[in-house]
Amino acid sequence: MLFRIRKLLASMIMGRPAFTGDELAWVNPDAVASNAQCGEDVLLRHLFGAIGVSTGSYVDIGANDPAHFSNTYFLYRAGWRGVCVEPQQHLAERIRQFRPGDRVLNAGLGVDDGMLTFYEIHPHTLSTFDEPTARRYAQLGHTIVKERPVPILSVSELIKQYAISPDLDLVSIDIEGDEHAIVAELIRLGVRPKVIVCETREYARTLGGARQEEKIRQLMDLNYIVYADTYVNTIFLDARYAHGAIHEK
């Protein structure tokens, strides 16, 4: 019996499922751990491989934590670099500490410059500039910890100050609000990301939050297709790259 177990383990270590039956599950030697909420970073790894992008750049809007529930931390570890936009100061400082290769904007992002009230909510992943959303979260039992004015940097200034390339590879956006307006403004100003990851499910404490069909349709109207949906987030691909990604073997 011991010899048989050793033989099975040896087969797994060699990276090939040489045994038959269901006695042990074979683990793909190329398997990777995910830092994202629902495995979005693993899907992104496959997608960018399919369209031939090995190392690229991103703008992570509403980045939150440097690693936990992050769509971009896996890419960062793989050598990608970008800009993380995070209005919560303690989280912006954590990103600077643990991702020194990234640039961090500790502010909000909008179509225009200005000031907006930011609603810090517990847990901090639900914090938002959108007052109706904040009030709805409070009705669901979450605490609005603080309301404070926060500066907003315009998309045009973001592009200028951080030299955002027109050939940007990825925008990951989760701002509990009007994500479409930000993406549309980027595109209007000449920055067209190849891939967009956007939260498209209304928050609920349990499964059952409404799918935000209007938000999905708005992003598709910018000539993107839905590459994948993880229930919480939708991954959109620029339609110009769609054939190679979908039919990649």
C-alpha cells in the first residue's frame, strides 16, 4: 500500500496523471493562486496570453487593497505596472508599501475636477462617492463610518499627469457608481483599453443581487464584447481582439 501511494505521488510530482481512477486528484503544475474576488486575475492571465500580451500596463480604479480582492496584484507580481486610484488614504498607503512599482493616486476619479463627498463604509470595500448607493448599503445593515470631502481628478488630468498610454492594456474599475462614464471618457480622450474588468452585479449580502444589464450594455456599446462573467464582475474585451482570444487553443 505504501509503495502504491509513493508511486502515485511520484506521478503527480512529474506533472503527469499517470494513474487511473479517482484515487488522487492531479494538480496542474501550471495552476496559480488567485487574489481576485472570483478568479478574475486567472481569467485575465489566460485572456492576455490569447491576445499576445505578456507584460503590460493597467489603471486600477477603486483599487482598494494591494492584494486582497485585487484584479491586478497577480499581474503586478508578473512584472506589469500601472496606476492605482484609491481615495481611502490608509489603503493608498498600503498600496504604496506593498506595490512600490505602481504609482498611486490617493483621490477620486471623475469626468471633471472637483470635490465630492466620499462615504466610508464598513467593510471598506463598499465605500463610494455615490450617495444613493451608500444609503442603500446602510439600509442593508452596513455602517457609514465617515462622510468627508475628497478631491476628484479628471480623467484628462490622469492621462496627462501619469502619461497613460493610448495602448493601455487593462482598466479594472469598481467604484460603486457610474463606471461607464469613466471608461467612455478615457476612450473619448484617446485611451482605449484592450480589456475592462467592471463590477456588474448589484451588491447583496447573499446571492441574488441584480445583474446590472444597463451597465453591461453601455460598455458593449463602446465596441466591447463580454469575454467572461464571474457573477460579481464582467470582463470585457475590445472587439478588435475578439477573434484571436475566443478561438485561441
